[in-house]
Amino acid sequence: MPHCLTRYGLYVTAWLRLPGARARARRRGQGHAWRTGALLLLLTGGPTLLVRAQAPVTVSGTVQDEASGENLPGATVRVLEQPGVGTGAEADGTFALRLPTGTYTLEASFLGYGTASRRVVLTRNQRVVFRLVRTEASLSEVVVTARPRDADISKAQAGVETLDMRQITRVPVLLGEKDILKTLTLLPGVKTAGEGTTGFSVRGGNLDQNLVLLDEAVVYNPSHLLGFFSAFNADALRDLAIFKGGMPAQYGGRLSSVVDVQTRDGDRQLLRGSGGVGLIASRLALEGPVASGKGSFLLAARRTYADALLRLAPDETARNITLYFYDLNAKASYALGARSRLTFSGYQGRDALVLPIFGQRYGNRAGTLRLSHTFSDRLTSHTALVHSKYDLRLTVQANEQDFNINSKIRSWQLKHDVDWTPRAGLRLRAGLSAAHYVLTPGYVTAAAAAPVNATAARPADALETAAYVSHEWAATDRLDFTLGLRATGFRLLGPGTYATYDAAGNQLSSQTYARGQAVATYLNPEPRLAASYQLAPTTTLKAGYARNVQNLHLLSNSLASSPTDLYVPTSRNVRPELADQLSAGYFRTLGAQRAYSFSAEGYYKWLQHQIDYRDGSQLLVGQDVERTLLYGRGRAYGLELLLRKDTGRLTGWVGYTLSKSERQFADLNAGAWFNARQDRPHELSVVAVYQLTPRWSLSGTFVASTGNAVTYPVGKTFVAGQTVSVYGPRNADRLPAYRRLDVGATYEKPRPAGRRFHGSWNFSVYNALGRQNPFLITFETVPDDPTRTQAVSTALFRFVPSATYNFNF
Amino acid sequence: MNHAIIRRLVAAAGLLLSTAACQTVIDLDLQDAAPRLTMEGQLTDDGQPATVRLIRSVAYTAASSFPAVSGAFITLRDNAGGLDTLRETAAAGQYRGRTLRGQVGRQYTLRIEVEGRTYAATAALLPAVPLTGLQVRPSGFGDELELLPEYQDPAGTPNYYVFRLYRNGRLTQGIFVQSDQLTDGQPNSVPLNVQGPSPAEDALLPGDSVRVEMQHIDAGVYEYFRTLNMLLQVGLASASPANPTSNFSGGALGYFSAHAQQQRRVQIPR
């Protein structure tokens, strides 16, 4: 007979570690040695490749939302007469295609919009504007298009998935908070770190090997409230793409994936608003034109109100608790003449959990200022200044004995990209980037009377530079290549004292460096190759190889992603992590109207210089964490099957992943290979949205998987007056299999003619079958019988209902 | 201290999230490893000879009755040329020295030869740090009480302590480890929190008679108790638990501790 209770200790692991610190007695003056020396060159002299004799002309233009005039970056423009020829609209919504003179039918499409086609007679350069109609406007047929139709069939890129925000809106989630990161984990190859967390693992990688970008800026900790919610307010977002392998050369910095989240552009014609009231948080967004349509703005905010409810609590302790998170998104863009556009996008999110004595506050900031310029129909450039920051403070307040433990990471990045299409079927992209990081591991600030001693902040400075070229080439009508090369340089800079350690964690040497002096320097080339061959109009084969390098490493010893997880840079001890991935896939569209798409992708990944803690390690402030680290390698391989239906009354997908992910460390598990934590060989997900009537739509997700790899006791012994478990091989056991069904329903109120205000209700039940999926299994002495021990499973969420009211005007 | 903060934060987080979680006792198919030797060696400055207890681990699902290991050859040496042999006592698996007594400032090496293998551990017997008081105070959470051992940490050297608590003469489950890493030279402010993972019968109540034992231990013994404590505190379990870091070479479970020991008693007012 299970007993249910409000269990406090579950997320203990999330709080387990105080931010660690490096024992680097280094003095630090004011300011930072900001030596990015941003040398920006126009890398237009890419490889010169066979240019066929043609009389090409350029057809260029924009793809816009018919109603709002908002440009639609990422929209696809195809040439129907030339299978495989097409392009995607740029971030400012413009596109350009070089074609031989002739007569063509161009077709523009975008997720969630109807397609539009235009017949053009090309004799000279020409401009075309496509205005696409949102398909949701006619509610009789809601199209939940997850990606540009056929997009991954006509380009060489494999291992990429995109999700539309309106699709994410309808997928039922925990407590009704739309969550892009949790919805991502329903795709094959993306595994959640655990029940109720936003951490995820892609193709067998670690949780920190995902580059999460919001409008090009890194979000270091994309979570709120102990990881229960993601940092992203769905109202502010347009879409996201995840690259699971074969990343294009313009991305770099993490081994396993790139999650590229884009903020929406504001409406360019009307001032509009939208918002929602949910169980956890409320949201409000405003957008509209500026300078009579030359620009637009978007402001979106979200905040929780648990603390407001706590004020009403009878218990004084509860009334004195501070508990909230909020986030703000802002985006503004402005056309500087006909050819340039300036865009600003910013994010700030903060969390506070402060009790009468102890507390925790943390937050992320990300901002991008971007200038796009169109030199000609064939050449565009983008320059961006990018800032990111994450900081964490643990506080103890006790009668003038206050002390805090602080840690932070911040970065400034300058990047420049050039995109050149010399002719149809050939596209060259190149770019440079320089990023300066300051990582400040945990240090103590204390009042004079505090019971602990203050420690010095020992920030580590680092400079990461990267350059890339990428060459998209249609070799024949059927054969496409994307050849890319990225080079990443990383330099850890003084001032500071840095030590080296042997395999047992004993210090070998220690050296003090002056400001700006190189402590360690690494240069790594990252080749990225992709090829696709179109077997038939509906069938494509793809293959790719990619190497990725990672120089910032997140150390985490907990089950869930945690705000106290600690970033460390590549150093004298820590090598850049490397991943080599080979992948191949089969892609096919099915059905009379290409309503279904099917893909099968296989991959094998080698991981080098992986990092883990020595057994029993604990991060403490003021310690050099590198002393406690071990270095090893990994391997991951798998097969991902995905069948999607993106049009019609029933939309959704079925995904299945068969995979393996293992690690090997000389000093762990007696040097034998062991299962990575997120190694779950079988994983099935079913996502379905059904438009029942024009007003009601139903949705459901079903997830089933092997349990996480865990370590169970292999025996017990008695020591220090206690019965103590004895452990054997690492991660050799499994949690019981996981199964969960979530259901939801959305009711759209009819919009009376002439009224702008429109509301909808969303209802959902998380874990509707009430299955007790073990989140954690613990082993304990049987109460009342000290001679026996038992296994206790803790399940987190069952039958969690929610209701959310959304509106727009 | 970290654990104390963490435990409270966790309690609050759980309270605030007020997620109804369910706990169920389940049947698991556990693998059984071959029994492993577990050794526990003690030498204190109380004028008594060293003691060693040798047992073997059992399957997880078996009854908690641990077979004693007899027939071991055990020696204790100090760094001043002293040597003692520990003989098995009337109780099987319990060994006791005869001549060598624990002396502050010396370093001791315990060698255990059993079943053809040798295990050795070294520990330093550090001078006692005076335990000057024992306060009973409210923990700030509900009606729970906590104990504050009062002592002044010696400045300039790393110091490690382990506290054991006896409630009405019975050893409680908590193993309280402290390190002066953040508090070098400070008077102690870190209480022994009895709540949290400890079983309900360990809670301190008015009228209880409480005895606290304080051991000043070296880094190796601290490392053992710290990692043991991580395993015992359910919430603090690492994602991939491993056996505690023993100071014995040779792959045995357990530890050898040489320490100066002090104790204080307190009666909790009604």
C-alpha cells in the first residue's frame, strides 16, 4: 500500500552542491583584460568552384505575414521546375536566388502558413514579395506545421528538427506552462534528464553539451525554479530549431546540439497584445509598429505569483518567504534605409527563493544587437554584439551575521557573418567571432560578525575566437553538399595562479600568471561535412560527419539540472572536449498530399576528454575543483525513427529511438565502460493534436522508455553503528520502465466580427494514467525491523491538472 | 554547514512546490556481489588499546546479520618504533591490542592480513580541540531542537571533526562531520541537525539525556566519514553512488581512525 505525502527531500540533489571554487590565489584589479581585438574581415574569397557558363539573374524579395506585414525569417522559397533548388529567408525575411534566365514557378512556404506560388519570367534581376496567410485564421483546418514543408528533404542538412510555437502551445505540459525545452524532449534523440526538469541529453551527450541560444546569445542556465520550468516565455518566441548532429559551421561551442530559439518580430502594422493566466504564472506581451512601419517592437513579461498567495498564509514563516521568478523579453527592429536593418533583442530572467534564514537568487541575462546589411541581391552581412550573464547567490541572513556565496559567468561576443550566393546552387557563408568570458566560481562575502570567513573572488578570464567557412553546393540536380570548416581557438588568460594535478588529484605544479598572459591555449579545427542525394522526388538519402569542440564545461553531480551547477573553462588540466559524429539518414514524404514525412537516422559518436567527478566528490567554496576531476571518453550510437503528420485535422508525430551511450574513465568503475546516466536504450513518444470541432481541439502525448541507468546496492555491511549499502559497478542497474500519458484540450472562443479581443482556454492533465514512475529509488532500513532493508520508490507527479486562459487583442 | 543550509532550502522548496509525491516500497531484482570484507579500526587517547572489528557484507535482501571474520593477523605500529599485535577476543571478529596506547602527536599504521591479502591504513592522532559547551536550541523549523557543540577551531591548520550523538544512552543514526574549510579559526556555529534524514526515534525531546562525542580526526578519516555520510543522507545521494573512500589500501570497506576524543552531556529541559 503506497503512502503519499508531500515529500520535501526530492530536489535535494539540486541543492546539493554549493558552487565550487578554484583555489587560485590571484589578485585582481579593476576592469577586464578585454583583448578580443575584434579583427573583422569580409571573408568573401571562399573556395572558387566550377562556375558553369550561364547568364544568371537574381530573383530576390521578402516573405511576409499577410495580416501583420511581419517578415518571416526561415520561410522556404523553392523553384518548382528545379527540384532541390531553393533557399531559406534570412533573419530579416529576405531571400535571394540566382537562376539562369527563364520562366519559373516560385513557391514560398512557412510553418503554420499556407503556401503561395508565383510565376516569374526572369530576364533580368527581379523582386518578389510573398504574403503568406496564417492557416490558423480558418479554424476549420488547423495546420500544425512543424517545419517548412520538405525542408529537410531538399537540403543536405540532416539531424535537425524545428518546432513551431503554436504546436508547442497545444502539447499538454506540467501545470500548463508552455515549455519549449520539455516539448523538445518528445523528439527522437532528445532525452529528458528526468521527470519535471528542463535538462536534456541529445544523442547520448551530457546535459551541458547543448548550446542554447536565444537570438544568438547563450543562455547559460535555461531554467526556473529548480529546473521545473524553462527560462523561455513561449509568448515571446517564434520558433526553435535543434541540430542534433552535423551542425552547420556557423555554430560551435558545445558537443551535442544547438538549440536555436528565435524571438518573434513585433507586428509592423497594428499595436497588439496577448497574454495568459495560468496556475503558475501570468503572461503579458505587447507589440506594434514604430516609426510608421519602419520598425517594430515586442515586449513580453511573465511572472509567478506563489509569493502573493503565501502572503495569505496563516503561518508567519510562510508569510516571510520570498518565492518568485520572472522573465522579460524585448525585441525591437528598425530599417536603416532600404538595405540595412538594426535589431535589438534582450532577455532577463530572475529567480528568488528566500526563506527567513536561507535563500537563493539567480538569473540569466542575454542581449544581442545586430546589424544586417544587404550589399546586393547576392551578398548580405550580419554583425552582432552579444552579451550573456548568469549569476547565482546563496544567502544566509542572521542578525548581522549575514554571509553570501556568489558565483557568476558572463561573456561578451562580437561576430560577423557574410552570406554570398554567387550563382544558383552555390552559396558561401563565412564568419568570425571573438568572445571574452569571465567565470567567477563560488566565493564567500561575509559580514564582520559572520561565522564564516570571506574568500577572495577568483575570476578566470578566457578568450574564445572562431572562424568558419561553409559552402553549400548543388553538384547536380540531385546531389547536394554542404562543406564547412570551423576553427576554434581558446585561451585561458591571467591574472591568476593555476595548478596542475596528477591522475590522483595531487598537485604537481603551480604557476602565477600576469594579466593577459596565456595560461593555456588550444586551437581545434572542426570539419563539418554533409551530403544528400535525392533518390526520387519524395525520397532523399543523407550522410554527414561533424567534429565539435567544447571549451566551457558544466560540472554537475546531481540528478537534475541545478542552479548551483558550476561552469569551468578549459585549462591546463581540463582539455577541450571533442566529439566526432558520423550520421546517415533516409527521408521520405508519404501520402497523396505529402501529408506524412518519415525519417530514419543513424549515428555514431565518439567523445574525447569527457569530465566527471572522482567518486564521492563534493564541491566546496574555495577549493580548486580541478583537483576532483577525472577525464575519460565516451561513445554513443543509435537509430532514430520519426513519422510526422503536419497537415490536416490530426497532426503530430510518432518517434522511436534505439540508442546506447557509455563512458570510460580510468579511475571510475575499475576502468570499465559504464552506462551514461541518460542511457535509455528504448524511447517512444507519440504526440497528437486533433481538431475536433472549430472550437475544440484535443491533444495528447504518450511517452514510454527504458529507465535511467542507476547504481543499486549489491550488498550491505555494518559500519560506524549503521547498516550501509555496498555498491558495485557504476550505472549497471535500471530504474523501472517509464510510461506517461498527458492529455489536453483547447477551447477557442469564437471571435465576433469586428471585435479584436479573443480568448481561449487550455486544460490539461499531466500523467493522466497516474502511473507511479520512479523518480528516485532509495534504500533504507525497514521501519520497526532493523534487521531488514527495503527499496523505496519515489514518484513525483500524478494526475496534475491545470487550466490556463489565454487572450490576444 | 553546507548540508544544514541545503537541507533547509530543500525542505522549503519542497513545501513551496507542494508537489504530492508518492513513496512506495517496491521489489527490485538486485544483483548480489561476492561478500566483501569490512574493517573498522579505532584507537583513541583514552588509555585503552586499539580495537578492530572484521565482518563480511551480505546480500542486500538478506537479514542484517553480518558474519564475523576470524583468524586475521593484525599489527599496529606507531612512528616512534612501537609495535603491537591485536588478538581476537572471545567475541568472534573482534580484535584487541595489548601494549600500544594512543598518544597525541603520533601516527599509527594498522596492518590486517586475512585470507591471504594485506590491508593497511594510516591515521594521525591529533591533539584534542576542547569541547567547551553543548547548547540545546530550537532549530527554527517547527518544534525541532538542535545541538550546538561549542569549540574554538585552531587557526592556520585544516581541522576535521566528527560528532556522534547518544540519546538516552543509545547511539543515533546521524554522523555529523565538520571541516573548518570556511570557518578557520572561528568559534563553531554549525549545529548538529537531528532532523532531516534521521529516523523519527532520533528526534530530541524535552527530558532527554544527551551525550555528544567529539573526535578530532585527520583528513583521511574525514574523507571516509564525509563520503559515508553522503551515502547515508538519502537526499544528498549522488546520482552515481559509490562506496565511501576508505583509508585502507587493498580495496577493503571500512576505516581506521586514531583520534582524541571528548564528550559532553546535556539534559534537555522539560
